[in-house]
Amino acid sequence: MPAPAAKPADLPLHILAFGDSLMAGYGVRRDEGFAPQLQKLLREAGLEAEVLNGGVSGNTAGHARARVRWTLDALRTAPDLAIVSFGGNDILRAVSPEETRDDMDAILAEFARRKIPVILAGMLAPPFLGAGYTRAFNAIFPELAAKYGLPFYPFLLAGVAGNSRLNLPDRVHPNAAGIARMAKGVAPYVLRAVAG
């Protein structure tokens, strides 16, 4: 993975959080979303960073594939690093793992083409969709991380999924405390990526 471009000490590192409702901050206050909470953690760790919320609620990997180019084209400054995570809505809609894989591959290829380093945050399918689906889906993210040589956080909802104290009443979306747990899990990967 290419290292983020060096920046003068007084300029922030621009990080794009490119995802679905889990990154968009669905159901919480604006300052409780993934991007602001991750930004706060990084700054507390001494990294001058601006984390941009590129999350869109309801997005499947297919939706993200359709918008990745214009999302990046519309940014005033190209990101120095991106955190990419989709798949939850693919699971909810029972999108075939083959389709999700193709869409995620195309998304990561676009970041690679633009030489934007990526941290890939994976998603895991629950068993209710059947062993075959779960096995095929769960293989997507580690295999693509290996293909593109990306730092890989295996499960964006690690420690959050299934914990009623960390989720909204819908039992699908994390609450502010759940998002804090997500950000805490991802932050070390960002710090390692920036350190090179």
C-alpha cells in the first residue's frame, strides 16, 4: 500500500470514511457519528487529522460502486487515506456474495487507480442466511485485502454486533457508544498506516 503523502506539520491529514449507515451516523447526533468520533481519537493520539463523513445510509456495495468516482471527484482535496466498509446492506438484501465481491473489487480498484491508500474494514454475515452464503460472503473482505495489499480490520462491528447496550432499538445500527467502540477499533489501524 502506498504511504500517505507527507504533509507539513500544520496541515491536517485528510481521511475519507467511505461507507454506509454505520459510518454515516444513522440515528445519532452529528457529533456522535463515526467520522467525528474517529477524528477526536486520532487528535487525542497526536495525529492532526480531518475525517470526512462519506457514509450514505442504505448503500450496498453496488450503490457505492456507482458513486465512488463522483464522490472522489467532488472532494476539494484528495484524501490521504480512506477507510472503506460496506456489506451490511448487501446482507440485509441477500445480495449474492459474487455480486458484492465484484462491487467491492471495483471500489478498491478505483482507490488504487488514484493511488489513495485504503484501510478495508470488513463485514461478517450472520448464520441465518445459510452456511454457504455465510462462508462465501465472509471470504470476500480478507481475500480482497490480500489482493490489494491493504491493512484489514476484519469486522467493523467487532464488540458491537449483538450487544443491546451498544445498539439503537432497531438492533441493527450502533448507538453513540457503539460507534465509539467502532472508532476505537479502527483508530490503531489508521495510526499504523500513517506511521508507514
